[in-house]
Amino acid sequence: MDNFDISIIDSFIDYLKNYSKILIFGYGPSRYCAEYFGFKLRLFLDKPVITTSDEYSANSLIDENTLLIIFSATGTYPSFSKLKNIVKEKNSTLFLIIEEYNPAVISDDYKIMFLTNSVQTFTDIPYKKSRIIFFIFI
């Protein structure tokens, strides 16, 4: 929590304004964070905000005006590559929100925001990691 930079919230809100549809994606515990985030966004945005954890649904929902936001503790879930390809094929935009710092997932193909500049040291298993920083961000 000490490494969370609150100024990223304002820049993220400005970024959201560029898209007419927001699709939020997450697996496992990150899915529940994504669902709660989607609920909060629907309260304040006058545009469609959809949450899913299904790649096939995401494929049918994404178009060139969609911002796909993926919530992930580490950014390393194997099937994210499928979503990255879908976004690329449909000329859309991908934004990864990752709880812990992981330079291995940095790419020029999508926007990424690390919510902290450290890793959680109590476990290496992604689904066992805390999602506390997600909720601070939300």
C-alpha cells in the first residue's frame, strides 16, 4: 500500500473518456475486483460498461470503439494472449491493470498500469495473492 501512487487515478479517468464502450475482464479473484470496478464505473459513466470473464463473450463484444481493461495480479495469465490477439484483430485498445510490478509483461502493443512498484513476497501463486491494491484503486 505504501507504493500506491494516487495520481494514476486521474490519468486513468481521462483515458476512459476516449472510448464509447468499456469492457472489463478478469479471472479468478481478479474477476470479482473487475466486477466491482464495473459496478462503480456504471454509476459515473454515461456509456456501456460490461464485465466478463469469458474470452468468447469478449470476442463478440469488442469493436474499434472498445477499451478492454484486464485486471490481473501479475499480468501473466496464459490466455491473455488470446485477448491481445482479438484486440489487435478488431483494431481496439487493451489496457492492463496489474496489481504488482512485473516488467516481463511490458509491451508496446497495449497500455499498462502497475498499481504498485513491488511484488507480493508471501506467495508466488497468482490466485493466492491479495487484491487489496485493486480495491484501493477502485
